[in-house]
Amino acid sequence: MKSYPLTVLLLLTLNFAFGQSYDEVEEEELKEIIQIRKELERNHQIKESYKIQVFSGNLEEAKKVKKEFDNNKDFVWDSKMIFETPNYKVWVGHYRNRLEADRALKVIIEEFDNALILKPGRG
């Protein structure tokens, strides 16, 4: 009989020691944050970025334009070449807003007069 209360006490102690605490307030805050994020994504306010396209055409020309851009010491932006059927494209930068992209375009268009601002992933 003496072991029964000790067993119950031991089980209750283990339950409290290893049990996870549940905080309803944190769960509500988490749900609210998830809801806000979904709303921002739906309105395209998250991951909003702009790129500048300096070339669109065949592979050889795209390589040449990318190399020309990368060798220009006046340009501080990274360039990358991507393929979108049927053309290879050279994109420059990753701008958080339209104002940053416009400022960069003002400099880039002096060398690449066909440059234009894009907003990838929308359309």
C-alpha cells in the first residue's frame, strides 16, 4: 500500500516535469501573424522586388552583354542571365522598390539604351 501513493506522486511529478506548457495567448498571436502575412502576400506586398533587364535575345549575345555589363566599373549591381522561352535575358540588381530601380535605370540606360524595369513573378 505504501508504494501506491509514491507511484502516483512519481507519475504526477514526471508529468509536470516533462509536460509541455501551453500558452493560449502565444497561439492567438501566432494565428494573427500568419493571417497578416497571408494578407500581405495576397496583396503582393511581400517579396516585392524589381529587376532591370538590359538584354533579351540569343545565348551568344546574352553572354556578350552580361560580360560587358560585369566589366563596367561604373556599375555596382550584380547581373545574371536567365532563360525564359524563347530568349536569354540579362537581369540586373534586386531593388526593393520602384524608386531604387528608377535610380539605377537612370545610370544603366546611358550604356544600355534598351534597358527596362521589370517586376518578375507577376503577371
